[in-house]
Amino acid sequence: MGEMAGEGEAPQQPGAILVWEDLTAVVANPGGRKPGRKLLQGLSGYALPGRLLAIMGPSGSGKSTLLDSLAGRLGRNVVLSGRVLLNGKKRRTDYGVVAYVTQENVLLGTLTVRETITYSAHLRLPCSLTKEEIAKVVETTIDEMGLEDCADGLVGNWHMRGISGGEKKRLCISLELLTKPPILFLDEPTSGLDSAAAFFIIQTLRQMTRDGNKTIISSIHQPSSEVFALFDDLYLLSGGETVYFGDAKLATKFFSEAGFPCPVRRNPSDHFLRCINSDFDRVNATLRGSMKRITEAESSSDPLLRLGTMEIKALLIDKYKSSEYAMMAKRKIAEISKIEGFTVEFLKGSLASWWKQLRTLTSRSFINMCRDIGYYWLRIIIYIVVSLCVGSIYFDVGTSYTAILARASCGSFISGFMTFMSIGGFPSFLEEMVVFYHERKNGHYGVAVYTLSNFLSAFPFLVAVSIATASITFFMVKAHNDFPHYAYFAISIYTGIAIVESIMMVVASVVPNFLMGIVAGAGIMGIVMMTAGFFRLLRDLPKPIWRYPISYMNYGAWLLQGNYKNDFIGATFDPLVPGDPKLSGEFVLYDTFGLTLGHSKWIDLLIAVIILIVYRILFFLIIKFKESTTPFFRELNAKVTSLRKPSFNLRKNSFSLSNGTQHPMALQEGLSSPLP
Amino acid sequence: MKNAVMAEIEASKPSSNGLIAGGLSPLSETLWREKTNTELLGDVSARLTWKDLTVTVALGNGETQRVLEGLTGFAEPGCFTALMGPSGSGKSTLLDALSSRLASNAFLSGVILLNGRKTKLTFGTAAYVTQDDNLIGTLTVRETIMYSARLRLPDQMERESKRALVEGTIVEMGLQDCADTVIGNWHLRGISGGEKRRVSIAIEILMRPRLLFLDEPTSGLDSASAFFVTQTLRGLSRDGRTVIASIHQPSSEVFELFDQLYLLSGGKTVYFGKASKAFEFFSEAGFPCPSLRNPSDHFLRCINSDFDKVKATLKGSMKARFERSDDPLEKMTTSEATRRLIEYYRRSQYYYTAREKVDEISRVKGTILDPGGSQASFFMQSYVLTKRSFVNMSRDFGYYWLRLIIYLVVTVCIGTIYLNVGTAYSSILARGACASFVFGFVTFMSIGGFPSFVEDMKVFQRERLNGHYGVIAFVISNTVSAMPFLILITFLSGTICYFMVRLHPGIIHYLFFVLCLYASVTVVESLMMAIASVVPNFLMGIIIGAGIQGIFMLVSGYFRLPKDIPKPVWRYPMSYISFHYWALQGQYQNDLSGLLFDGQSPYDFKIPGDYILEQVFQIDVHRSKWWDLSVLFSMIIIYRIIFFITIKISEDFAPWIRGYIARRRLQQKQNLQASAELANRTPSLRAYVVPPTASHSNSSETV
């Protein structure tokens, strides 16, 4: 069986033969006292070019573990023994160098399908390709994946309707195909799709194996009859052991030989899973216990009702070991592992130059910001509204005695509360971060490029926000009338907003979810405002902690000082008691606000800008740190996921589909409407 | 004919001997009798028929679209009917039409009869289980069902029998194993998806409805859990209930559990009859199911027009090399196949049998099923809801505990910054700033509980839609159950702040400060509740809440002195609406009045606090601070009333308006068409033609 498809055909991409032998995966126990739990036990098999291999099994059977170990994506706490040979050579694939389509669709919702693919191509394909060549690659990919009809449709996100789930999945696959990998892994590509969409995806994959001579390995949960009929090879797992490996068409024969023939009106895959899914035992036990199954006198001729699935499973596993299918597989493995094919070179990360990556990312991110109403547009509107409020409340503030306090509180409100509202863009930013993490994991680009591109693409928007705010408030409040004061005011607002954005970026890279992010962000802003020098004068702040490190680290304090100076120096105010000499701005600053006038307002601004840069660098460092300490983090992460994910955690709540899919953070707490 | 007589005899039998309800299991029977608390009324089973059901939806642009066309069918007690069809085939619309839940812009014609009578299905008679499980994540399964029971069962019923009913339901739904496990939410791991679905069903069957509607009960479940859920549904139907469920893609095992199958495509009937006979029907029609195929997969494959698109795309984009097969579907498009099947069904015996059966059932006038709804009294509802909500709040870390921690941290920060503020000249401003910060930013943090509240609202929505309790009960329970937490939070943080800063000494001053803080935090909560009932989503809620509070803060009299605030807009309505204004006015008086402050230079006179109040903070010292406080408390009530009113509006008024607009549009359009049509008809017929509009509006009212 399984001669290489399309061997005789004209120029073919050389295929990749993947062989694995005696694969055993054990979870390292955190304490190390007990031997770890076995996730996989002595699995052997192979995947050939031109064939589509399905890994099937009930939840918790080790499907994902097998897929991950073949793709080299296993968590570090899982110890893998046995060998995996690619074209006869042992390999250690690193995380993210193999084309691997994850279960979640991580995409930017505001781009169209064509744009998504084009940007990805520009990010990863070598610079030597011209624009036209890349466009051609993109068009071929779109064509190959049957995405023409929706090529100009938006992908869509939680508040925007876009392309369908099946189209999203095909888009994700086409992104992985851009670099023309000889071997492709997919994790449950059909989950959550209806039968037509699922059929489309698997049919496309099958077509790809035929036309492109690709090796495709996919785990699949509950294929419908049509989908199941498309698979070439089948690897059936249960409890980490092989129930069947071989030609998918022959599996029914194996089951009937073993004494469990598939009834005629049944989908074979449903039948297989019914036989080996031990959850059915529990279901039946509960049902028997709870219901007086009054009328049901089930015909006991069905072997499934006589035996528990545990027994059936054991029987099948034994049967397989001694069957001709196992022998055949063994022979084949021995045969093909000797063939030394070409060395498959995986595209490590990206081939595009740093400069090109930066350009592409910046323009992508800019387009995303333009189209996402929640990212900046909404904020611009809010800022304008609030500025109008502030402007009319402090309208024509003048130089009376009470204007001294009014001016101060106006400045403080603008630099405090207004920058605070930048938190509003957090959800959109998180969505982008999810895409960043995903692409970063696949090595598409570096952290520095991302940090820089984010700064650049946000720049025009932040400038627009600050100019709008500054113009409205400056000319309504009429504190001064000349351009330099206005320019200073606008720049300082820009700096303030940009710093808040950077702080939120840092927060986003540290906290686990959306809500914590907002809470942490609000807390930081609260402290910043409190120690900025308006609510309590800087000189009155308690020296330990509050004055000494914090007020100096506080960008708000620097901005506020600069603004005070900008506002008061050169102005004169009426005294408290009419008739007294007029108060000069400098005197007010010194006397009422306790500022030392040792340095100019520009120094204050400069320090704030430095703080801005520091936060950006901090973000960069945190991401880098997280990556360099990944072994540790991933282990931690794996521990957490192994607690969450039923596929690792065998006996706890295993009959459910809650395989703990990690949603984008913005979706975690149902940003959907509280009321329909 | 003979059957009809038999059915009539069957139906009237129970009432004649007055003992046994038709088709009820012993368990169900006792429960039903306990609930209705009467000697039996007769046959309490539900027979639902629908004939020539057509649903037209008025689209936004005045166009109309037929979603269902001439459907005829029935559902009997003891029978599990499955509605199947590709997505967009009208499954959910049919379910909505049958359960009288159609949107107000959908118009229905045709007859739907329950036990031979036109009835509006009310809660209690029929239960509807939606696709999403909106459950309170912190309660255990048993608690969830128990609270739901106590919310709806009559007060007179003893606790013991309620408990027995709950236990019975738990066993019936096979939830024994997880009865004491919490349900779980996005940050708390709980029971599995299948178990959640069964809890949702359990809640709906508590009141022993005779008719049960379910919208895709198996979606998102793996095969074992889907099998479990379907098996329980079948069990429920065997218990004498009528169960109708829409199901998307059943696996082989699940499909085998169906009794009746209603197969829809594009709003038309492809097949209605015994699920086991569908296989033959398809072979007779020329689309035999290949062996080793799940019949339901095959049926959907035949009628799902998406496959056409898939194939077209595949053929267009790839050098498609479809494997040859003798499958008839390879040769024709699915839309063609669907058309043929629909045609074939129209002429088949299945169709005639179904029509006959419908006529037969609808001729029998059965029992009018008692329209239950909640039978608990208003006080019971409020009490149980309060208790449930309290338990939820005390278990949900994010609801109040997290906020308590944040409040403590923030107040400690404030306390250290203004530590021992004293009566120096500079502390005049510091005291003002301190009060403003406490009442401005600290209360602002109450927004943190918004997500949890939104979760609560979702549960409320579901229960409200199913008529479990009234809006007033919800508002009261929420207010009462939150009170202890808010008191705890404000007392602790208020105390810390007061004693660290050393505000105006004296127990009355302390009390005022804490009460004022409590009132402000509660006002913010009530404000956020009112916002939650208006805005479309969570994020908008937070943004709008923050915006409103920002403006309130700005006009509160600290950022700009009260007399300097521009009079139009900002001073006159705004500052008086702002709760910060009242809180600050009260607190300034409370804090400064009666103190003596140092002058600007050591040789100056001491400045009395009242002078500062009047001259610096511009506060009306003639109004008592307690007056300010009472304004705050009345604001709490006002916001709660606003919340109540907005819910009422969105519940009653908005659908009515939408329906009205849709009807008007439809009428305008149809008048045009009708006049054109009528003109073409012969005059003699005109008198007999009932204008379609009349029948539409009639049926949409009656059904």
C-alpha cells in the first residue's frame, strides 16, 4: 500500500517522508517523586508524501500530543523517547519552524483576506522576490485554497462580521502554505465547522497532497462521513496507544475482523470512536443509574452493549499488535527509514530583511488602526467631546485670583484624566498582541521590529488626538495666545498619551487577562495622578517612597511641572485682596505650587520623553526576557495547561469539548452585549 | 376515523376516573400533582400540530423574505422530534414559531394548535432551552437547581418536597455525579459543557412542562456528551412529554435516538415522519444512502446547498480530480437534489399520513394546559434571589473581594500620602484634595465590578425571558445583596483613610465620612447598572461610565470652584446631577467646619474653617451636611428606578415599536401588490379573497 502518489508525474516537489518509531511521551512530574504519566506508549508510524494522514481518537487519547511531538512542539515538561526521522535523518525541529496550523484562528480582523496573505508574504518571503512575484504567489495561494470569493472580504472580529469560520480556517492554512513547506501539520482543522465547510477544508488538503506532493498530518475530532472518506491513512489512538494504523479504507475491515463490525448505516469514524471512547461507559453507567429506561429493551446482539468500552479498547489494541496491519506498517517503516531523501530545509523564521519587515508591519498595523473604530477613532471622538467639556468649563479662564487654582486644575485634569482615557484602546491593542505572539512564535519577525512598528503606526493617530485636544482646550481656555505655548502644550499632551500607551503595552505583556490589565492600568494611573503634584504638592509628599523614587519616576509629575511653567511664567494675577500688588506667575509657582524654577519647561518635557523611551525598551526587554526564559515559562505554562486541558488530564471531566481553548484575551470575558 | 375516536377516548379517559394522568411516569405524575395542587384536570400531555405554517420576515429595507413555507407537522407526547437541516434552513425559525418566540418583525400565517386549541404558549406549559448556557458560575449544580425551584414553585409547598423535586430532576438529568461541583465561568474551572447543557435543561424541566423546545442542545459537545444529552431528552419524552429539538449534525449514535425527524431545507419540508423511515424515503426518491455512512450525514449532504458552492470553488480553483463514484450526487447539484426531494415528498405517502394525522389530532380538543409561570410570591422571589445573589457575590472573587483589596491598597496609599494632615496653612488645600481624590477616584474604581455584573445580567435575561421572576424582584435583590459587601468595603477603607489622614475628629464626623463614601460607591454601582441596561456591550459600558464620571468630577466643585463653573449646562443641571458635587459639599463641611487653620505666615491670625468653606471652597454653609447626604441616598433610588424603567422599555416597548414599523412597511408594500393583484382578478372572486394582511396581523396576534 501507499506507493508514492504522483511518482511518475512531471516536476514534482521532492516529498518529505516522516517516520516515527517507539514514540513514548511521559509527563515529567513536578515533584519528581512518582514516575510521570504516560501520554503516548510506543507508537510507530509514518507519513508519506502525497497522502493525507488523520490522527483520530476520543478527547484525551493523545492526538494532540502525537501531533505536537511529530511537529516538535511538545511542552518541555514532556519527555519524549523514540525517534522521529525526516527523510531518513534524525532531526530536532525547533519550535515554530514547521508549518503548523493551530486550532485557533489568530488573525487581524480588520484586514481583508488578500491583504492578510500579502502582508504575511511580504513579511516572510525573501527580499529577492519582486512585488509582482509576491503578488503572484499570493494569488496562487488564494486560488489553491479556494478563497477567491472572499478574497476582498474582511476577516472580521468580535464586533465586526466577517468571513465564515471555514474561510478563516482556510486563510490560516494558506498563510502556512506561503513558504511552500513539504510537510504540514494541522490541529483539528474542522472543529466548530459545519459539514460543508469541513468537507471543503479536507478536500482542499487532499488536493494539496495530490498536486503538491505534500505530506499532510492532521488531527481530527469527529469527522462526518464525507470528511472521513477523504483520508488516505488513519492513525487511531486511545489512551496513548495505537488502536489502528494503516489505510483508512481498511480500518472497517480491521474492526470487523476484531469482532466489532461497523453497522451498515453508520459512519465508520463514529463507530470507531464509539468503540474506544470510554466516556460512553460513564454515560451508560449514569444513564442506567438515573433513568428507568422503561421502554428501551436494547437488542443485546450489539457487542458494544455487552462489553464496556474499556474492554473493547484493550481487545482492539491487542488485536492490532498481532495483526497484519501492524506487520505491514513495521515492514514499511524499516523500508522507508533507510531511504535517505534530500534534507528538508525548513524555512527558519523569515527571509525578508529587517527594514522590509518594519515597513510591512508598520503599514499593516496602520491599516488595522485605521479600520478598527475602537482602536483610535472612538478615542478621538471621546477626546474631542471631553476637550469641549473642559474648554467650556474653564472658558476664558482669565487672570483673577481664583484663576490660579482653576488653571492648575485644568492642567492637571488634562494631563491626568485625559491621558487616562487612553486605556480605551486596550482591547484592540490586545487583539493585535495576540496576533503578534502567534507570529512571533512562528518566527515571522523580531520583537524590536514590532515595538518600533507599533510606535510608528500609532504616531499619526496620537498626533491627531493631541492636536485636537490641545487646539480645543488651548483656544477655549485662552491661557496664552502665542504659538510656542501652544506647541509646548500639544507636545506635552502627545507625550502623556504616548507614555500611557506604552505603560499599557508593558501591562499587557505581563498580566494574564484583559480585566487584570484594565485594573492594573487604572491602579498605576491612580498613583501617577496622586503623586503628580496637584492633589498633594510635591514638597508636601511624604519623603520615603512617595516623594523619592515615585514622584521622580512619575511622568505625570514632570509633565505637570512643565505645563505649570508653560502656563504661569509670564502671566500676572490679581491678588486675593484688591489693592495688593499683582502676583507674578513665577511667584505663584514658587509660593503656591512649591515648584523650584531651576530648570526650564523643556527639560521637564525631555525627561518625560526619556521615560517614554524607557517604557518602550522595557516592553522590548520583557518580551525578550519571557522568550529567553521560555524553558522555564513553558514548563510552567505546560503545567497550567495540563491542569486545564482534558487531553492531558485523562480522568477528570473528560467527556466534554472544553479543551480549554485559549481565546484571545479580549474575548475572554465575553465582550458581547449584556443585553441583546 | 377510528383512530380519532380512540384518541378522544384516550384523551378523556383520565378525567373520567380522575386518577391517572395520561402517559405520565409515576415520578412525573406525583410531581405534577404536587405542583398543580389539585385533583387532576385530565390528560396533561401536550399535542402540538402546525399546518401550512409560513413565516415572512420584514427586512430592514422593506423587503420581505419567506423563511418558512407551508410546513405541516405534529409533535406528540412520548415522542422526540428532531428538526434537522443545513444552517439557514429555518430550523430555529420553526422552533421559534412553534414556541411563540418569533421576533416582532416576523409574520406568521397558518395554524398552530396545542391540544386542538389556539393557545399562546406561556411559560410553564412549554419550556425553551436556548443554545447558550447562561448560568451563575459560582453556584453548584444542586444549588442552581434548588434556587431555581424556590424561585418558581409555590410558597406553600414544603421545603422537603421542593428538595425531593430537585433531587428527582438531578437524577432524571443524570447529574448526580456533578451535583456538588460548581458550574464554573471564564476564570473558574467547573463542570463540562455537556453537564452545563444538562443543567440548563434541568432548570427548564423543573416546573414539569409538558412541552419542551430545545435549540441545538448538542452543539459544541463531543460525541459522548451529545449522546448523553440526547439520551436524556429521549428519556424525558418517554416520560410523557413532548420534546422538540433542533439538531445540527448528529453523529450516528445520536441520530438513532430520534423518533420523528423533520428535515428542512430552505424553509421547505424535505421529509417529515419517523426517523427510521427517512432512510427508505431517500432511497425511494433516488438518493440511497451508501453503506458505511451516517444517514443523517447523507441527508444533509443531499440538501445542503453549501456543497454546491464548495464544489464549484474546488472545480474552479483546482484541477479537481474527484474520484469517480456511483453516487448520484456527483452528477447533480445539491439544489437540484433538494428540489427533487421536496417534490417527491409532496407526492409521497409520508406527506399524506402527516396531514391526516395533523387533522386527526387537531380535532381532539384536549386539556388547556395550565399556564404556569412562576408560582412563588413576590417576596419569596425577592428573598431567594437576594440569597442567591449574595452567595454568588461572596464566591465570585472578581465581584467584590478583588475590589476590597484594591480599595484597601488605594486607601493606604492615600493615607500615607496625606498622613496626619494637620491644620497648617497648606493643609487647607490638602484636605480639599484628599476629599476630592477619595470621592472622585476611589468611587471610580467601582467600575471594576462591571464584568461580573454583566454576567449577572445575562442570567437575568435568560430567566426573565422564561418568566422566572419580575424585574422589581431582581432590582431589589441586587440592591439588598450588595449592601453588606459595600458596607464592608466602604467601612474598612473609610476607616483606614479617616484615621491615617486624621480628618476632623469626632465620632459623628467619622460616621458622616463613611456613610458618604458608602452612598457614593452605591450611587456609582447604580449608575453602572443603569448604563449596563442601555449600552450594547461591555466595553462601551466601561467607556461611557468613565466618561460620565469624568464629567461629574469636573463639575463637582473641586477642579473648578462652584461659583466659577459656567452657569448654562455645567452649573445648572450638571453640577446638581453630579453625585460628586453633593458628596464633596457634605464632606468639606464635615471636615473643615469648626477647625482652625494656621495663617499664611506664622504671625497671621488663625483662619476658621467656616471662613475657608465660604471664601475658598465657596460652599453654602447654611445647608446642613446631612441634607447633602440624603440627596446622595435619593440618587441611589433614582438610578435604580431608571434601571427598572430602561429594562421595561427594552422589554415591552422596543419590540412593539419594531413590530409596528415592520408591519407598516409590509402593509404599504402589500397594498401596492394587493391592489395590482386584485385588479387582475375577476370581480366575482374579490369578495371571497381575504387580504393577506388581515390574516397576517390576525395570526401574529393570536399565536
